[in-house]
Amino acid sequence: MITTIKTNFIFALICLLSIASSYAQLVHPGGWLNATDLSRIREKVASGEEPWASAWDDIENSGAGKNTRADVSTTITNDGAFQAQGEDAFRLAIKWVVTGDQDYATAGINIIDAWVDTVRGFDIKNTP
């Protein structure tokens, strides 16, 4: 079940980045955030309205930066790294939405591309 949740998280993240990308036109019936949600986030952060302003501060200080690089091997043996880097890519996508800084979008896409282009299997043991 944990693997399914993580897989769904990465799928939702890929959908978010694809929708947000200026060079992709993906219309997906589901996902965590739609275009209206993203516009609302951008507007609420810009106006300093709570709880968006505090959430933005948390995301901004999360450590996910423009030069984030994925730590990937052909077989996922550490589900924590998989989840953490998926969360980094998601935070980078939100940073791009709020700031409009293309470097954040590129860094998030690079993380996802590294995982997609490299991973060929899962071998996670001792996962609760």
C-alpha cells in the first residue's frame, strides 16, 4: 500500500508539472491541484494572506532549490530517497508557480526525468 501511495504521489506530481509546463498540453481528470488551485496559490501568496503566506515560507525554506539533483540508481532500494526527491520536485513546481522562475520548473523536471530515465526496478526491503 505504501508503494501504491508513493507511486500515486509521483504520478500526480508528473501531472502537475506537465499541466504547468508551457510546452505540454495535458488535460487530466484528476490530481491534487488544477489550474484554478495554482492561480489561487499564486494570488494568495502574493497578497500575503494566511495560511498561504506561512505555507509559502515553509516551502521556500524547504531546501528544494534551483540546482537540486536527483540521487538515483537503476533499482530503488531506499523508498525514503524516492519519496523525499518526489516531494522536492513537488515543492519546486509550487515555487515555479508562485515565482514564475523557470529555473524551479527545470529543476523539478530534471528530478523526475532522472528517476524516469534511470529506474528499472524496485527492491525495497524492511519497509513498514
